[in-house]
Amino acid sequence: MQDEKPDETQALTPSLAQEEILRRSVEWAPSAMIMVDQEGRIVLGNAQAERLFGYTSAELAGQPVEVLVPERFRGQHPHDRRSFAAAPQPRPMGVGRDLFARHRDGSEFQVEIGLNPISTDSGPMVLVAVVDITERKRQEERFRRMVEYAPSAMVLVDKDGLIAMVNAQAERLFGYVRDDLVGQPVEMLVPDRFRQHHGAFRHGFHSQPQARPMGMGRDLFARRHDGSEFPVEIGLNPIDTGEGSMVLASIVDLTERQRVQQGLERALQEKTVLLNEVHHRVKNNLQVVSSLLNLQAQSLNDPLVRAALDESQNRVRAMALTHQLLYERKDFSRLDLGEYLERLTSLLRSSYRGGSRVELRLQVSEEKLYLDLERAIPCGLVVNELVSNAFKHAFPGDTGGEIFVALAAEPDGMVLLTVADTGVGMPFGFDMTQVKSLGLQLVPLLVEQILGTLIVPEQSVGTCFSVRFPLRNNKEPRS
């Protein structure tokens, strides 16, 4: 006699030992589990179900599963059960709908439910896994509100590049209503000329997701509903959601910012042109004054008066040189002090033609030292007065020698300016406060203007004046 073919249904039916294993697995499951028979009655509820619904297992056993369903949904629930029984297969319940469960005290809470058909000796049953998603929904709602009321346009994009959420600012910025955006490829917000590369950029971000600006070093543009383009700044932030990894894009329209920036650049350019012209005219006017002093000196016979006019002419030329350098370098906030002294000493050499018996030498730091405009002129005048004084008084008669001008930076942010000579030196008992020379009377006042300290060391040979002053004017706010 031929063996009978085993019943396939019977093969899927667990033995008593298997049912005990199943019961224990349900009992110790981390989520609420309920077993429901084909009549819709609860057969078993685990400890997590007791905690979730507020019933004991004994109270749940034998009750219709609708006792756990809010009253507003109970009328439809038996139909839903029968629909599942007609085509039983593991699946989530109520796909696309918000599901709610009912606590013993009558309160409702949102849930996710998984359905799994099981064959037992007592007939087919359904194992229901219930997860309370109240906290998750609260977090999602908080996130949704944060996005909705953000001051910039926000667009949430899933891993497939489809728009999952937008806020009111995004609607206003792009000219769409959100129903026209949600579910659409994000490329609809990208200008046509950039779309073919955008997918690769998206995949590149998902391969290494981290919060960062988009398109660093590139000009970014977006596209409105009417097809117009506008410059944007975009920040990307990876977000883990219940529906997988997504990207939250924050989009800022740069149109107004660029318009203001361009206006500022035009104003700055106009100001630069104006300042350039001002310094040029001041320099020219000072040169006219210098020429007038020279003409006046040539018409006089009194050597003392001529000498006084020559000194005044040198002071005017020192001031004119400042404006000349500002005009040439187009930097109206500061001067290269080394370059300034090179040009100034060259002017002084040509002013005092004493043959080759007096040599004027300059030694400046290799480091660029910049001095603000406010102190550049008094600094130049200090050098002018000290060098002029050395030319006139350090080498009487036909004696010769050298005059040194040195500029050095010190570690503490100070600068040391030295003017020395190898001449006859100062008379015994020299007192800087008692000098009658106008030039030397001006020196302490000018040193004070550059916030410096005048040092006059005692020497047996020659003369040495040193001025120590800060490179930065601390009275001015730092840029």
C-alpha cells in the first residue's frame, strides 16, 4: 500500500513542545505581544502587553480583541480582521494610516502593529506585536514644528532623492504649495543646467553623511516654480528617521545679500577713488607749498631766515611724502614704515648737499612693519628733525662722518627707531627740555603723538636718539 502524503497544514502545526517554546518566546518578547484566535478573542498576552494596556493576562484572556481598540474604530475592526483572515500573511497593520490603541483607563495612544499568522492545534491564530510610538510621534511633531517655523527654507529629502517634507518658508521661496513638492524629486528645485550632476552629489553625501555646507567653494543656484534662478546658500544635515536616513537641507536666498554686498563694493570703490584723489591733491598742494618756500628762500639774503625756510620746506616734504606713498600703494589705512624711511632719507640726502664728507645710511628690519596713518606723519617728522639737526650741527666746518637711521622690531610688539651720528656730540650738560632749537623742541611732542618714549643715552662720541613705540595703536579698535 502506497504511503500517504503528509498533510502540509499538519506539517506547519507546532507540537505541544513547540507551543510551549512559542508561549515563552511571546512572554519574554521586548514588545507587547497578543495572540488572537480566529474568532477575534485574546488567547494570550505577555508581560509587556500588561504594562502597555493596564490589564492582567487573566483579564485579557477570552476578551474580544476590540477591547483594546478605541470605540471610534471598533465598528470597522471585525471587517479588518476578516480581511486579514482571508489572505493571512506577515505584514504591518493599517499601512498608510495612523493607528491607535486603548488603555484600560480609556486613554488612547498611537501604535505600530505587526500581524503574523500562526497555525496551532487549536486552529489558526494571529500573533500581534504592538509598539507604543507616542514618544516617537511627540519627537516627530517637535521636529516638524521646528522645521515648519524655521526662519529659512527647509526641505527634507529621503535616500531616493524624493522630497519628504517642506516648510512654509520653502513654499514662499520656491513658489510651490507643499502638495506639489512632497514626493517629487528634489532636482525639480535645481536649475536645468546643474541637474545631471546633482544625483552624483546626493549619493556622495549619503556615502559620508555629516553636517556641512553644500558646494563649498562653488556658487549655488536654485530654481523657482516660474523657472527663474537665484543664488542660494545650503546647509546639509543628516537625519535618522523611522523611515530611514534622510537629509535636511536649509536654504537661504542670497539675492538680497549679494545686492547689498555689490552696493557696498561699489561704495567702497567710490570711496577708494575719492581718497586716492584726496591724497593726490594734498600731496600736490604740499609740493606747491614746498616750492613756494624754496622760491621765498632764494629771494632772501639773510642766511638764518633762509635756513628756517629750508627747514620748513623739509617738514612739508616729509608730510607730502606720506600722501605720495598712500596714493601709490592704494592702502589708505597704513604705511610700510621701512619704505617710508627709505624715501624720506633719500629726500634728506638731496636737501643737504655737503659733498661726500657726510654719509647718511639706513638700516631697516627685513620684516614688514606697518604704521597707521595717524602716526606715520609725526614719525616721519621725528626722523626729519633729528637727521636735519645732525646735518647742521654734528659736523662743523669741513669735518665729515656718518649719520645712521635704524629701524628694528622688538619681540614685545614694540619698534625701536634710532638716529645716531659720529659727529661732535652734544655739549656738556645737554638738557632736552632746555633746547632752543625749534626742531629739537618739536621732537618730544612728536614722540608723544606716536605713543613713544624718547631715549637720549650719554655718549662720549657722537649723538644717539632712540624712540621706542608700539607698532599697533591700541587706542584704535582692532579690525
